[in-house]
Amino acid sequence: MQIPCTKQELLLLEKIAFAARKMQVPCYVIGGFVRDKIIDRKTKDIDIVCVGDGIELAEQVASLFRSKPPVSVFKNFGTAQIKLDDIDIEFVGARKESYRSESRNPLVENGTLEDDQLRRDLTINALAVSLNKEDYGCLVDPFNGLADIEKKILRTPLSPAQTFIDDPLRMLRTIRFATQLRYHIEEKTFEAIKEHAARIEIISKERIADELNKIMMCNKPSVGFDLLFKTKLLHLIFPHLTDLAGAQYIDGKGHKDNFYHTLQVLDNICPHTKNLWLRWAALLHDIGKPATKLFEKGHGWTFHNHEWIGAQMIPGIFKYLKLPQNESMKYVQKIVQLHHRPVSLTKENITDSAIRRLLFDAGNDLEDLLTLCNADITSKNQEKVIKYKENYELVKERLKAVEENDKIRNWQPPISGELIMQTFGLTPSKEVGEIKDAVREAILDGLIKNNYEEAFSFMLQYANEQNIKPM
């Protein structure tokens, strides 16, 4: 075997080779598994192509195990899948494809190994290794993919224009691989992406979102978003983000380019979190700035309430991108809305009340919020960066001190709505909410301590002032 494999993988490939010989069909391991083994990158997916019936081969392979693993069959695509522990194996018969201009779904017919390699998106993904007796383990590389790996170049087996016209998703995949592997996109390939960017409109939002998420989880996502911007793909798939681009000048005063600032913040946060949704919050933290940008004489450029406006935009953006409309979306919305709050805490004369309110509002997400705020410190002036980071350390210490004293994080006020209704003989109503809010605000403002006795006493006093009498 010319590619480095683990003992488990070698035994598995030998089983597949045995089953293929039994069926008398040529068989190869192909694509990402071969590429990743060559570049020493972890992989859990193995793609097998045979010049014959891929589904039947999968069934034959499964039968060779004592506890026969289930075979998932996808007849519409002519593929089958077997899952073994943490390895996914996909089987397909070699095929060639032809496309219609209005669809990325190809017309498929049986083909040779070379036909199958030709339909791959990139030369580095067209590499195959024979599992046949006569040349077992030999690399099949008709498009010099191995040389492209050595040069760290991304290019297509067919002409790039044909490749991207046939399946526009390949444009996003090329940019994603450039981001993941830090490879350079060949000039002709890059120009073809720019020329045919509009074809991306036939791709579903779900598939686009999947590629965006993969770019987001790279070590340096800015590489991908910068390429998406320069090819104009981003303008088509995510126009909200491109609205951040550019700096405007009036009376010689300009603001920073918020698009590239955003990419820097995203890169800054990546070493500190693998949380996809915190990374999305970093990407969207300033999304409200274009809508709030204003030049004020004597002050320069302002973006008042951009965090609140940005938070209101999140549900619409998630719906547009077909991202989940669930707790993940609400989490991103919350972080975006709160991301400017810790900035005010770096100023002098900040009260414990302001600290308590942030602790209460952020709850379990406080550390994530502070991680974003720290990543948001960007400046060409390193002295400023150092000063801002020192200020945030002081804020974190004060948050810790107030929390230890007042126990506000994830706090439920000691007076419940049920107790209020029982005490005053009320049914669920506006008055119940007002009393409960008044108690909460009194604790957050430090007027009373966070305990049942003082809260109950305050409740009686407040209700009396509102002419609400206990039973």
C-alpha cells in the first residue's frame, strides 16, 4: 500500500478487495481518504468506487463480518454506506455524468474509473489507490494530483469553467479546501469561480450553509470569507455580510472597514473556542453597523445601538441562510445583543448594579461573551490593544468579585409569581409581573440583599405603595 494506513484500515481494505475479487469487479479507494492519508490529515470517511454495482459490493463486504453491519442503501444515487465504529465507508459504482444548465443534478450512466475521476471537483480529490490483485496498493493519478499536493495547488481535472458550470457547489468546495488546507487556488480556477459565480443561485441554501459552517470551523476562517468576497460569491449567498465592507470618509474622517475587522475578530476567537455558534456570533457581532452608521459633526462616525439592531437581524439572517431556528439562533442573538455591554464596564465609576445586570443577563454564557469581547479588541496600535486587554482583565476580576458576593448568575429571584398571587389573592395579571419585576430590580440595584426575607419585605412595601393589599 503506497499510502500510510492504520492496521485497522489495512484489514478493512483487504476485506473490500476480497469481496471485489469474489464479484470479479475492479475496485479502488478514492478521493478524500487518499488525499488525507498523503498529507497526514485525520479522516474517518472511506470512499470506494468499483467498475460495477457499488450497492452489491457493500452487501458483499458487510457479509464478511461476524456481526454483519447494516447497509444503508441510497438507490436514487446508486450508493451504499456501512458504518464501522468511527469509520464511514461509502460504495459507489464508477460513473460518468452530464449536466443540464438549470440543475446541478446530473444525468448518470455507468463509466470507467477515469470517467469517475474526471467528475471529481479537484485533482487532489481524484486520486485513487487500486485494491485489485494485479496492482494492489498502486496510486492511480491521471491528473497529477500528487504533484498538486506537493505544490499546494487547487485545480480541476476538467476545464474549471466546465467543472463549475456543471456543479456550482464545487466553487464553494474549492474555497473551503483552500481554507482548510491553506492551499492556493490556481489562477485559471480562481478566475472561473469569479466568472461563473452567478451559477451558485441554483444551489440550495442548506448546502451553502453546510459549506459555510465547514469554513467557520477552520483554523483561520478569514481565508475563506476573503476568497468568497473577492470572487463575489459572498455578495450572492450572504449579502448582509458584504454590506459591512468598505470605509467612508467625510471631512477627512473615516471609520474602519467593518468587514475585514469582523474577519479579524473571527480569526481571533478561533484559538479559544470550537463552538460553531460562538464563531457565528463573532462573524455577526457588528452586522447592525451598516443600518446604524451616522456621521455626526464634532464626533465623527457613530454606530449607536448597532448591537441591538444586529440582534434583531439574527432571526432573519438565520432564516435566509437556512440555519437552525432554535436555541442556537437565540444564543447567537443573545451574544450579539450583549457584546458591547462589557465595553462600558471598562470605564471608571461603574456601579455594582451594572455588574449585577450583566451577570444576570449573560448567565451561563458570560465566559463566551467575554471571549468574544476579548477577540473584538483589534487595533494597529499595539499599546492600545495591551491597554484594552488589561482593562478586560480588571472587568473579569470585578465580575468574579460581585458574583461571589451576590450570587446573581443564573439567579432566580426569591419571590415567585405563585407566591405573589397567593399573598395578594391575584390571578395571572399585569400586576403580578410588575411586583416581580420591582423585586428583581431592587436586588439588581443593590437596594435590598438577594434573600427571601428582604425580598418579601420589599414586596409588601411596594405592593402597599401600589395600593395592592395582601389577603
